Amino acid sequence: MPLSSQDKLALALTSAGSMRNLAKLVGVSHQKIGRWLREGEAGGAKTIPKDATAAINVAFEFHKDVTKQQAKVDRFPFNPNAPVFIQRPTLRNGQPGERLLATQTEYIKPELRDQIFLDLKKTKQVLAISLRSTVNLKTYLKGKPTDTPKKLREKFKVRGAKDERGRSTLMASFDQREAEKPGSGFVAPINTTMTDFSPRADAQLSIRDINSKLSSKHSPHAIALADQFLIQTLPGQYENQAKPKRQTAAQKRASLIRK
């Protein structure tokens, strides 16, 4: 599918890491980037001006190059049609894990996000995908705007620091945020349960499932909807891929120029 200027900015944000960094690449203010990312929405620009196309394309090409390089490092197929900057977080032992993470994804339009997930499935190297959103915890837990932290704690279904699988609970993360900065606990990151995107799964059913979870659980309470993609790769996927080749002298020079 052809990418609009808004699509290119939304994808480039995943490697830029922030609107300020993306604004520097495009050569405009971060406020303007924010309005362009919300093109056609409340508080956003009606349309992105045509005279910004060239600068956006330059920033997008830089994003594609960086994303392609990272894909080589993490031994995962690069998608030139809709490149999302994905990294493989290291485990506590310093070794690469079997999960990939994309951040700053909240401005990617649903139709483009669906296509990205279909392309991920086509790699036959993905097991499952989960979406993270940042939500208003008060409405998510069916609380009241006036609820205090103590009152909100009463509404958590799973109490204590760990659940039955030994994972940190939503209450525990709330308490930690409140301890670090009182009042910040009401804004919380939550993830959908993993959706099957393995080679055996039906692609359209997987897309419908993950979007259903997003719309029913996250969307009504979202401050930033689908702001991270968590991608579980198949066991051994990293080890079974070819290691990236050493940089040529020309590549090293190009890298120094970009810096």
C-alpha cells in the first residue's frame, strides 16, 4: 500500500524515539510534527502541506536505512514497504532474547498496522504479537475521577506483587509509580494477551483477534493507543539466522557521515 506523508512520519518516529528528534530530522518544530502526526484528527493538522513532502521523504529514507541496519543486527527480515524500527532487547544474562520490541507506534494508522502484522506473519519467524497501550487507570478499573490512590487500590482484581504465574501485577506497578512520583500511578501501560501469529495461524483471524482486544480493552481508556508492539519470535529464530556481515569501508564512512 502506498505510504502517505503521515504514514512516513509515524514510521520514522519509531526510530527517532521522540517528536523532538523527528522534528530535527525534518527541520520543523516538534509542535508542528505533533500536529502532522495527528493529521485529520482533533487537534491535528487538516492536511500536511505539500511543500513539506521533500523534507519528510529525506527523514523517511534515513529512517529506512537505520531500520535496515538494526534488522541485520537483530537477524530479522527488514520490511522495505512499511519499515518499523524493531529491536531485540537483551536478557539479564546479556544475551539476545526471543522477543522484538517496537516503541512510539501510537501514530501508525490501523490499516497500516494491520499490513505490518500481515507482513510479520509472512516471515514465518513470528510466534505471537501483543500490543501495549497507555491508559487512564481510573476509567480502566471503573473508578471515579475523584478516586484517591487508596480508593483505586481496592478495585484491582489481582492483588499482591505477583500473579499466579509469578508476573508483576498491575497493582504492583501502580504502587511503584505512586512511590516514585505520587499521582503518576493513574497513567498505566497495559498489554493485550498474546495473539497467535505463528505460521499455522489464519492471518485474518489473527488480525481480527488482536484488533478486538485493542478496541474492547484498551481503546475506551487509551491515552496512547497501541504505543508498543511486542513480537514473540519462534524458538531459536535468532540463532538460526545468518550473522550480519562485517561493514565495508564504504559503509563505515557512510556511518561516520550520518553521525
